[in-house]
Amino acid sequence: MGSQYLDLAITPADTAFGLMADFDVDTHHNKVSLIAGAYRGEDGKPWLLPSVKKAKQYLSDTIHEYLGIAGSPTFIHLAKDLVFGPAASKLQDNIASVQTVSGTGANHLAATFLARHLRPNRVFIPGPTWINHKSIWEMAEVTVAEYPYYSPASKEVDIVGMLDSLDQAEPNDVVILQACAHNPTGVDLSKSHWMQVAEVVRRKQLFVVFDSAYQGLATGNVDGDAWAVRYFVENVLAFETPPGLCVAQSFSKNFGLYGERVGALHLVVAPHLSAKGARSELMNIARAEYSNPPRFGASIVEMVLGDRELRDQWKADLETMSSRIREMRHELRLRLEKETQQDWSHVEAQTGMFSYTGLTKEHVARLRDEFHVYLLPSGRMSVCGLNKDNVQHVAHAIGEVMKN
């Protein structure tokens, strides 16, 4: 009887990874994958950023010893400056930062820490959002509630629904906000929207966790993509009794280091508090979970951000990626409007890697089965998978499935 707890039902496979496996075994000569959030060049292949390539050459003799539990101090300093800008030095004693196992690890560490010490009644996540947000907070045993984020009718942010929902939250409840390039919709809050959200957060004394996975890749502007985080630090934490905020930071997308698992978590406490105790607790959790973060990827980021020439090259690389994505959005829009005689301006208005196309599950299934074009069932498209050789095929396929 005691071993029956091991007799578990098989859980459904992860949708995205399952589709990628299906794509890999598809032998059709004209198949197109628009699934994964990974940048591809015009040739459809993974792109090694020139800045990263140069850094790897310099690191050919790198050591492979353990890092400390909190990670590389130099990497943490540079990561903190990248996301907070000038405010990083002002809040030096109020930010607890640790290196993490990419953005997923940062989100998980934040959830574990806050469930234990903040003890929120609920965590509010966007509807829709990155699928792992819900899984991570359910694992931390915090009740998950969705706030309206995207309006299918307007294909824009449902700011009224969002504010109304957050107004129902209680002090110390957690709110997940994506800093830029919203996954999966590609629809971001405007500065005016951010100010309205900040006002509700301040008034209701909510704790914000920013998920920052695309800084620099959304628009090509590193500082512009961090605007929301910096605004909240300056305008929400300035009040007397703010709960604080976290930033879960990933370097997978903006450095193309998907498999190196490079990330950081930054916990910002109120100006009258010290973050030393919080940092020690974050280190205790990290020690129990994975002991030490990976070294090599962090060394690459450290070298690029710490060297003026390489940093300038990296900024140019970001512009290369973001501009190609914008170009593909434009090309897809033109072809879709020609194929369907409908307005597809929302595809071009969205930003970042992903587009919420508005296609139904039935459309997506037909795209896969009849045209070998792979999207998520939600209609989310990874724009990075488009190029000049396949964009017309994709547009034609979408036009055909929408006719019936």
C-alpha cells in the first residue's frame, strides 16, 4: 500500500516541445516551424551573435571551477546595471541579486522565496502569459489568479479589465508583469498604461515580479526595453510602505545563449530596509536546489557587457535581430492582406519574437496537417521562424485555411 503514491498517471506532454518533436520527424521538404522562441537568421538556422563569438574566442582558456552560490559577482553587477540603469548604484544596499539558472530559475527562485516570506494570498498572472508562470507558482503552492491582459476583439491590451482585476487584489499579493515583448501576444503596455498599473500597485500595496526575458531584443533599445522596471523602482518604491519588487532576468534571447542557462534574480526592498538578509535566504534556497549556477554562459555575458567594443557590437547585434523581426512582420502583413483581403495590421504593430495571430485551433491544425506549417494551438507564432524563402508559403497557407 505504501508504494501506491508512485503509481502516477502520465501527465500531458509539454505542448511546445511536443510540437517541436513532431516537426523534427516531419519529412516534408517545405515544412516551417514557427513554434520555438529562439532567433533564427535569414537562412533559417540558429545565429551565433558576433559579439558572443568574439567573447568565446577570448574565453578559450576559461576555467571550469565552481562559482559561489550567488554566482559571479562581476556578472551580477553588470546584470543589475543593465536592467536598473542609474538607479542600481542608488539602491545598492536595497537590491539582493543572485545569478540563476536562466529566467525560469529566476522566476522559480522568486516564487519559492515569496511564498515562504511574503506569504501572498494570490499571485496574479496575465491572461494569457508564458505557460510556465502558472506551473511555477502552483508548485510554490500559491493560489493563481488571471487578470485580463489581451483583448481578442481589439487585439490590444485590455487595460480596463487589467486594472479592474488588480484592484481586487489584497496587500502583499503578487503581480507578474512582463517588462517588454509580451509572450505570447507581442502586445505591450504603453507608458501611460504602465503608469496606471503602477498607481494601482502602489495604492493596493502589491508586490510586483517583472519577468524580463527580452531586454534589447524587443525594440533594439536596451534602455527603452527596461523603462517599465525603472519607472516602478523610481515611482513605486519611493513611498513609505511598498512591499518591494523582483526582476527575473534572462540572457537566453538577447544573447542567443539558450542552452547556457544564464539569468539573474534581483529583489528590491524599500529604501529604509537592508537586502542582506533576503540575499542570504535566496542563497540558502539556491544551495538546496542546484548549489551553484553555470559559469561559462555567465562568463560570456560578463565579457561582452564589461568590454566597450564588445558591448557596442552586442547592441548592433540586437538591432540586427530586432530589425529582421520587424521586417518579417511587415512582409507577412503585406502578403496576408493580399491573400485574405483582411486587415492584418496587428501583426506589424506587435513587438518582439511572438505574434498572436488570431488563428483558431482548427486553423492551426490544418496548417500543420495540410501545409506543414507549425504554430502553437493558441495561434501564437514565433516570427523568428519566418524568412524571405518561406514567408509567402506561410501567408498562402494561412489564406487557404481561412477560406473554409
